[in-house]
Amino acid sequence: MGLKLLFSLFFIYLSLPSMRLNLWLLSLKILAGLAGLVLSIDILLIAAEVLFRNLGLAGMGWVSDIVEYSLPLATLLVAPWLVSSNGHVRLDLMVERLGAQSRRRLFRLTMLVAGTVSSVLVYASTMLVMDTYQSGALVMKSLVFPEWWVMAAVPPLFLLVALECLRNALGTGEPSVAGGQS
């Protein structure tokens, strides 16, 4: 039910005027900014941990747990924006030798494959979150918390990646050529 609603919203999104598309892209930039904030907090926590230990003070043992889970979160937060801005990792060696038409076709095919894989990951991660929620599994390290908390952001963020890939596959994005947008 939920996935049907989200894909319906995606097709509505495809038909939205450019002002609403700009709001969509702005929301992806906000998520990317949030990723930067998460990484900044990680840096400050690590620096504080090192400072405390060097001063002979009691360390904050929970810092490594926070960083362990926040790094993948930051990666997932920035991923939809990277797809929308063609900032994701790609191999341009072969692609830059193709003509414009072939490059666009390959780009759209690649985006279709990436969108399909991301959609499968949405389903699989949703099942995993539901399973860990129902089982009541706990993460037991310096901090103790429900395991599903760690995975809760994965399905919606992969859904955004899938939607951006599919938007590009349907022709609203453009391939970039060696170092910049075309």
C-alpha cells in the first residue's frame, strides 16, 4: 500500500511545474546539508574524545558508537542530492568517447538499472526494519537502543535515490561529461 502511494506521488511529481520541482530539489539539498551537519558533529565528538583522553579525563566511550552509525546515515542523506546533481561516482573514460545521443542512452539505461536496484533495496530494507522492530532486537554496545532505529532511515532514503534515478531514466536529467554538466 505504502509503496504504491509513493510511486503514485512520484508520477505526480514528474508532472509538477518547475516551481514545485525546485522545492523537491531544495529538499534534497536540505538532506545533503543535514549530512554535512552530521559529519560536523562527528568531527567535533571525535576531537572532544581525543582531547579528553589527552588531558587524562574520562573518555566518552559512546562516541565511537555514534560515529559508527552516523557515517552511513550521512552517506544515505547526501545520496539523493548526488544523483539529482550528477555528483555520484561514475567512470567517464569510456563514456566521454561516446557521441551525445549514445551518452544520453547509456545514462538513462544506467539510471534505470540504478533505480531498479535502489527499489529492490527499499523493499529489502523495509522488510529488515519491520523484522527487527517485531523481534525487539537491541543494539548492545556503549549505548543500548532498538536495532530498527539504526535502519529506519534506509528505506525512505533509498526511495529518494530510486525516484531520482527513475526521474533521470525518464529523461528529465542529463548526463554529465568529464568533470561537469553537459
